[in-house]
Amino acid sequence: SQKIEQNSEALNIQEGKTATLTCNYTNYSPAYLQWYRQDPGRGPVFLLLIRENEKEKRKERLKVTFDTTLKQSLFHITASQPADSATYLCALLWGGGNKLTFGTGTQLKVEL
Amino acid sequence: NAGVMQNPRHLVRRRGQEARLRCSPMKGHSHVYWYRQLPEEGLKFMVYLQKENIIDESGMPKERFSAEFPKEGPSILRIQQVVRGDSAAYFCASSPQQDNEQFFGPGTRLTVL
């Protein structure tokens, strides 16, 4: 079965630095991969989507890369701010499937 | 354009009672997904519905759980004879098309006493 791994350890970084979060998967490459942000007590909020034939996607301070050879996606937040502190979820959809499979998320804390 | 709405936000039930969770998708969205999130665990897919049809229910427990999305009105996730292990946050998401980003509601936190 498909497996998604995100670093379960919290990531603490200093304000202004670039945060990099990792999402690894096993077996088949997904049709596309999405990143969501989740704050405590709230539902996930969609951030970025990258398809299997795309290498990189950007949106403001966010950047996502997708390496189907390494079976890995990296999520970058540049010039990080305390307001970026949240849990970030990676989600994959495999071709022909109807459902997203989520990783357990990585908690990011940006300190002043 | 209002986002995905879920109610109630918090629901407390005693073992053996029924829980009904409601989800109103975003306007214009005909695809609805239900997920369950247990403490310290990731979101787990339960069921995918498209107006009046269940498309994929591979994540639904075989017993006690059911879902519907009628022509008129919200989608309903129904849990009969709840047990303590059903305590979790239940999220609904909607999308305008199948392979598109999903917009999540605020969730319903179910506590079974």
C-alpha cells in the first residue's frame, strides 16, 4: 500500500530564515501532490498543488518541488514569519483515484 | 462566497447513541469528501460523494457508518451506536471537480462519553 512520510519532529526556525519541509512517498508516483496548512482546532487550508509532470511551483513566499525519481516533495517558506507557525500536511492523489492520502504533518514554529 | 460549513462544531454523545454530522459544500461544488482525524494521527479518507451518489466509500467502517448527499440539503455523515473509539474530529471538504484542490470545513469534534 502507498505510504507517505513527513518528519514527525517539530521544526523550529528563526524569523526570516527559510523553512524546508519534506514529504516522502513509497511505491507508485502520484498524479499530483498538494500541501495544506492546518492550525490547531481548524480544518486544513489548501496552499499549493503540483502535478507529476511539474518540477517546481511557486506562490508568493512558498515554493514546492516534486522529484518523482527520489519520490519526494520539498516545501519551502522563504522569509518565514511567526504567523507561518502551523502544521503543514502533504497529500497525494494517485492516478485514477478519488481520494487524497495525507501525511501526518510536520509542525513548524517560527521564533522571533 | 461562504466556505464549507459544518455543524455542529462540537458534539457530545453517550455510547450507543447516534451522531449526525452535517456539511454544506461551497456554492457550485458538487463533490464532497469526509475525513476523520484522530489525535496525533493524520487525516484519513472516509467517503467521497457526488450529488446523490456515493463514489468511493473505501475508507468507511463497514458497520454503523453511513453517508449521503441528497439533491437538496447538506451532506450527512451518520454514526449509529457510537463507541468511545469514534471520538475524533470529522472534516468535510468540497471541490468543483474531482481532481482539484479541496476546500475544508472547520470540522466537527465528536466526543463519546
